[in-house]
Amino acid sequence: MKTEDQPTDTRAGFVALIGEPNAGKSTLLNRMVGAKVSIVTHKVQTTRARIRGIAIEAKAQIVFVDTPGIFRPRRRLDRSMVAAAWGGASDADIVCLLVEAHRGLTPGVRAIIDALKEHKVSAPVALVINKIDRVKAEALLALSAEANAEYPFAHTFMISAERGHGAADLGEWLAQTLPLGPWLYPEDQIADLPMRMIAAEITREKLTLRLHEEIPYQLTVETENWEERKDGSARIDQLIYVARPGHKGIVLGKGGETIKAVSTAARAELEEFTGRKIHLFLQVKVRENWLDEAERYNEMGLNFRDGDG
Ligand SMILES: Nc1nc2c(ncn2[C@@H]2O[C@H](COP(=O)(O)OP(=O)(O)OP(=O)(O)O)[C@@H](O)[C@H]2O)c(=O)[nH]1
Ligand SMILES: [Mg+2]
């Protein structure tokens, strides 16, 4: 029989992925977990809350915590997002700071390093230079030296989260560096986010990919209802909240073509994720002050009060 006092050679813990918006944090989380747990787009501020994805590496269970990008926040939602990112970092056993190889030490990255210097987190911080597929090797060495002169990083990795280069080395190091202890989740669990939230995120990703300018930043998606059907399929009803009356028509598109395309793409991905037939029903609602409603933040997994200006 196993008791809690027994010595164990397993390791487990939380690894927070932080960085500027668009650094590739969610791409890296999905790569390490081996499944799409967190949504990815080419736009900034895609991830809005902390998303946990779980990977097993040798005897270690690594709980990756994807976080919203860290930037200078202006709106309430932005402040809540940035607070969630720093919260993820301060709860972690190891922090990975992702820096884009081709952008280097931008003012935004320097501001994050300054916050780290002010002991915003106590965990060791690894520097993860991402998107190495976009630059020449010489540039990487210069960037690594420059960054390590600014902060005592525990380790430096050069990776391409999209293509996979360097991901195995990072996983190995994390597995060796996490504290000894029992695993935190059942071994077949890959995410710690309710299915209804994953489903809402998938729809938000498809909307973000199709809509332009400010609209993706001013909408939110909630799963209202999830009904299991006798034939093994599920009916999912979701609400898309937009902040302006004019945005509703844009989300619907001419003759409803935009929402139709979003729905088709989201349903396909949901079916792949759940391995079952899905009936997806989307409805668009204008709610001019949703960005100031505590309930919307709770639904997203954010702390409303963190957004107090
Ligand atoms: N070329 C290249 N592109 C990458 C790489 N990793 C991620 N990307 C791209 O970078 C963009 C942003 O990726 P995300 O994973 O959404 O970035 P993020 O840091 O989670 O962004 P936020 O959630 O907005 O903070 C996407 O278009 C990715 O496909 C990489 O290794 N190489
Ligand atoms: Mg992200």
C-alpha cells in the first residue's frame, strides 16, 4: 500500500509560460501536451485566462500553465488578463519567459525582465527563445548573451514551438528540474479546463481568425447549454457577446455567411476534440457593457477585481 510518507522518484509541478502577446506561448503548450488545448491565432491577446495543459515526460508530470500575454494594459479586461499572467507566474515552480527570436529584447520584454528583477516571481526563470525558424543562428547567440546579461536565467533554450525544434530538450530539462513529488492529475488527463470552456474558446478562435480590427477584442463567447443526446451526439448552444450594435451584423456577415463559416469550423474542431458528433448553435447578442460585467469575467476564468483601475 502506498502512503504519503513513502519516498517517491516521481516529479510534478507547474511551469508557467509567460511573455509578450503573440510570443508563441499557446503554441508551445499545445506542442508539449501533444494536443490542442489552448487556442492560437496570429493576432495579439488571443489567450485571456490561465489554461493548464498536462504533459508526462519520463517520470515527471509537467503541468504547463499558458497565460495571457503581458503588455501595458489599458482596459479593465487587459488589466485582469495581465494580472492572471503574473498570478500564473507567481504560483509556478518554474517560469519560462518566451521571447521572439526575430524581435529580440523589445521594450515589452525588457519591462517583463524588470518586473522579474523586482522579484515578481520567486521560481527559477528559463529563457525560451522561440520562432528560431525565423532567424539565423548568429542572431540567436547574440540575443541569448544580451538577455542573460540582463537577468540570471536558470537556463536558455532556443526553440521553434511551431516546428518542434528544441521542444524535447526543454521538456527533458523541466522534467529533471521540477520538485520531487506525486503526480497532480490522473495520468490520462491532458487539460484542466471544463469542456464547455474549451468549446467556447474554440468558437472564439474561429471568430478571431475571421474578424478584423477591434472586433475580436470586444467579443466573448460563452457556452450556455450542453445537452447529451441518446444517439451519442451533443447539442451545444453558445452565446457570442458583442459590445457594439454595429458588430452584430459584422459577426453575422452578409446573409449570415460569416457566422455560418465560424460555426462549421468550430463544429469540425469540436468533433475532432470530443470524438463525437456535435450540433452547434451560435447566437449573437449585443451587450454594450459586457466588458464591465463581473459575470463575464468569471465565465472566462478571470478575476473581475483585478481589472480595477
Ligand atoms: N514562425 C513561427 N511562428 C510561430 C512559432 N510559434 C508560434 N508561432 C506563431 O505565432 C503566432 C502567435 O502564437 P500563439 O501561440 O497564439 O502566441 P501566444 O503567445 O499564445 O499569444 P497570446 O495568447 O496573444 O499572448 C501564431 O501565428 C503562431 O502560429 C514558431 O516557432 N515559429
Ligand atoms: Mg496564447
